[in-house]
Amino acid sequence: MLLQDLYFYFKLGWQHIISADALDHQLFILALVTIYNHIHFKKVLILVTAFTLGHSLTLFLSVLDVIRFNTKWVEFLIPCTIIFTALSNIFIKDSISTSRNYLLALAFGLIHGMGFANSIRVMLASDQHIGWGILGFNLGLEAGQVCIVITILLISYIVFTYTRIKNPEWILFVSAAVFSLALKMALERIPF
């Protein structure tokens, strides 16, 4: 029974990050990762794991009913984190070498975790094996993020290898596109 629970929540975590409904999370990962390339794979994995840790903490505290969030504000704040990350990519030079990225990933993971916490709270709180559920969900989330990261790094490798596009141009193009989409989301989700 425990393995079934683990697998059920793994699939839920996987779908949470891979599904078409997860565009905001995917855009955040794209903004977070676009300043890196394949030689930074280890840094990027640590970065997305920091995001998952923040996401996990919010989810855990929400399921235990320690914290609750206004869904409208959370849905507005999520694209704001994407906007901030995209703008950082554009305006902060040499942001690859800073530990600021890890702290932002962790902090923004807290906000992104709030987005799913409200909908999964009831399901996990009624489960006898809450720890296995949270573990399974977070493993699925992390697996999905790693797949997205590998895809992003592979695309950037192909772009850098087979075109004349250089890293600064790539960062500007991708970050501007992500910024535009996130701004549209934020404007559609203004909670007041």
C-alpha cells in the first residue's frame, strides 16, 4: 500500500510540473536556467533542488494547516517571481556565479508551493501516510523539473553549437519572451 501511495503522489508531482496547466512553473524554471549552459549542469540541479525544497516546505506546512494562503494573491505572486527572475537575467551581469540564485530559487519555491498547496491540502491531510505522500509528490516534482532542465540545456547546447547565437543574446531573447508571458499572466491575475 505504501508503494501505491508513493507512486500515486509521484505521478501527481510529475503532472504538476509537466502538464500544460503548469506553464507558470515551467516558465519559472526556464527563466531560472536560461543563464546556464550544459557545463553548469551540477549547479542547475542544485538550483532546481533549492526550488523543490522551498516548494516542499510550503506544501508540508500547508498540509499540517500551519499556514494558509489567499489563492488569488498566490496566483498573482507566481508570475511576479517569473518577472523578477527574467529581469534579473537581463540586467544583472555575471549572475551565474552568485549564491543569490539559490536563495531566490528557495524563496520563490515557497511561493510556487503555495499555488498547489491549497488544492492538495485536503487530499494529503486525509491520507494516513502523509509523509509518503509528500515525499512521492516532491520526487515526482523533482523528476519533472530535471526533465525540463535537461530539455532546456539540450536546446541551448544545440543553439550555441549550430548557430551564431551567443550566450548574452540567448539570455536576452529567452528572458524577454518569458518576461512578456509572465507579465501577461500577472496582469490577468491582479487580485484587487
